Amino acid sequence: MKTLKKSGFFVYLLILPFLAGNWSCAAKKNYQEEKIVHQENKIIPKAILEEATIALSHYPELKDVEIEFRYKSNIKNAFMQAQPKFSNLFKGKKNRGYYVFMSSKFLIEDEEFSMTDVPSEVLIGWLGHELGHIKDYTDKSALGLVIFGTRYIASEKFIKKAERTADTNAINQGMGNYIFATKDFILNHSGLSDSYKKRKARLYLSPQEILVMVNGLDEELAAELDEELVELEEEPEEGES
Ligand SMILES: [Zn+2]
């Protein structure tokens, strides 16, 4: 087995994903001054406590996993982002902790959004997606995570695979309706830029794909979603700009 001491370059390679772009763990300060709730091994800002609790209830296997939900001032191309805590990354799978970084305000091509603009079920779906990433991370070794981070930065094909895995995990945990609501919000919200929507459409599961997956899990729920999908596919009469 290789040791970390062996080469400074190797250590640099390990750290690189945490320094670069989307994987930066340099959360300088809480974006908002607000109450933080500590629940055993979970740290949750009070404003999203209800939604986070619902999302977490779908992941009983993450009960013993330390997760900190935290505001971060700039997250590139995203509203939220899950990543392992670098401080305990090498302490073994069971002792590892994770962040779910969230933008309390986020700019997408000059349109500013805040958490309060987002309906609860959409927020739950978003958090469920991030927990889907964490579920994926919990199975990986520290080195596996570092490789994951590097490839996530380098390859759009890899991003697509990772994002679909997160969506799929959330759907398998019974969050299909929430994931659908989030997708609907992203793809049909007038305030989000076309390039952001296109990016999401390109990299994430489509509403139709979600439907097919949910269908396999729960026919009754799928029938409900089917109605929504028909509405979704009909071009809106009045053009929102
Ligand atoms: Zn994601």
C-alpha cells in the first residue's frame, strides 16, 4: 500500500480537488446570520430545518453519518453542493463527515434567487438530491473520493453520471415526487436562465426518466406524476419572460 509521505506531489494531487472550483471547501463564513440547530450529528440552519428533516427521514442509513448543512457565499453553477469534509476524510468511512453547502442567495446570469423563493417540496427535493450524493460518497474510499472530485472537475460526462446517480439514489429512497418537483422548478422557472436550464437538462435525469423510474417503484405515484407531466409538456399559453 502506498503511503502519503512518499511524495509531496501525490499529496498535492489529493488536495487539488478540494482547492479547485466546485469542490472548494473554503467556506469562509455563514452567509446568513441565523440560528443553527444541532441534532446529534446533524447541523442544520433553522430556516431549512423542516425540509432537511423530511429529506433526512428518507435516508435512515445516514443516521450515523455526520452532516453539516451550511451556507456558502458562492457556489459555481449550482444551488447546493455536497462534499466530504477534508478534515476527517482519511479517518475511515465511518468517521467521515460531509457538508451540504447551500447558497442562501444565488445568482444565475444576473437573476438573483433566495431560499425563500423556493417552495418547500422543491427544497426537500434539492436536499434529497444532495443526500443522494452523500449516500454515494459513503461507499467510497478516501482515495476514491479524491479521484471522484478530480474527475468531477475535469469531465462533463462524469458530472452527468454523478448527478444521475444522486437523482437515482433519491428516487430509490422514495423521494421521486420531490425530485420531480425540483426538476419542474428548475426547468420551468421563468427567472432561471436558459443556459442554466440547458445545463440541468443535459446533466440530470429528465422528468420523463424520473417518471419511468418512479413507475417501477410505485405505480400509484407514477399515475399522479403522469398527469403533471402532461401539463408540463403542454406549451404554456402565456409567455413568461
Ligand atoms: Zn448534484
